[in-house]
Amino acid sequence: MRLPAILLLALAIAACGPASPRFQGSDVTGAAFGRDFHLVDHNGNARSLADFRGKAVVIFFGYTQCPDFCPTTLAELAAAMQKLGPDASRVQVLFVTLDPERDTRDVLAHYVPAFDPSFLGLYGDDKATSDVAKEFKIIYQKQPGREPGSYTLDHSAGSYIFDPQGRLRVYENYGPGPEVYAHDLREVLKPAA
């Protein structure tokens, strides 16, 4: 008789505790990767994750000549910013190029803000690009094109969402749609209990 009563009491106490966020993407809270980066933004400023403390951060890796995943993801994120309304000012979207050979500061400065003026493009040299890709478990590889010097990049196409304290919280698979991004961003923007 005592055991069921104790279990019911434990369940009641647990139910009164703070609710965990209910992400629609994959909850990766506590992951031992995606801890930081050291790159340059399209305005020429050196950047790391700490620069955006106080905002939710979405990081997506790609390249400007990508025919599908990259523009689709940036368009979905721009639509999510619209859905967030005033809360969009509490979010920073970062597009990290995996193609520093072609995605120069000037190219990124024209491409990335075309989706939303608040979005930032980040780049580094080959080593910095490789280092950040490893830290975020991003796979990318050049695929030769039909003409000499032309190529595409095969690459991982998910996005990472950090909370305002700089903790990695959510991994979004490719193509979740603006509603999912907006939902999960609202969850990480909620005040900590």
C-alpha cells in the first residue's frame, strides 16, 4: 500500500516542477560538440559564439552557389523570423560557408543579407573552415564539375539552435519549415525557470 502512495507522490512532485522545452527538432542539450567557432563575418569582424550571448543563435553550414539546400534553408529561416514578430530581434542567424575559395567577404555580404538584413555570413580560411566543420560534425566534400575549376559541394544540411546562454539545444534536420524553426526558437527564448 505504501509503495503506490509513494510513487503517486513522486509523480505529483515531478509534475509540479519546471516543464522541459518541447522541441520539434532533435533535443541535443548537453551535446559535447558545437561548442564554439572562430570565424570572420561579412562585415570583417572576428566572431565567436560568445559575441551573440543574450540571443538565440541559429547556425547553418553551406555555400552560396548551392542549388537547393542552402537557399531553401535561408528562406525558411527568413520566414521564421517573420513568424517570430518582435522576438526576431532576439535571434541571430549565422550562415557559415564551407567554400571559402569562392565565398569571399563581398560575396557573403551580398548573398546572406538578401534573405534577411540581420543574417550574417561567416567565413574563414581552409583550416578554420575545416576546424569549425569538425567541431559541428559537418561533412563536406568537393565534387568536380563538367568544366575545369568548377565544382559543387556535398555537405550536411541541418541547422543548430543555441539558447541565449550559448548552449546548443536543438538540431533541425533539413527542411523542417518556418513553423518548426519559429516554434523551437520560441522555446529556447523562454526565460529559464
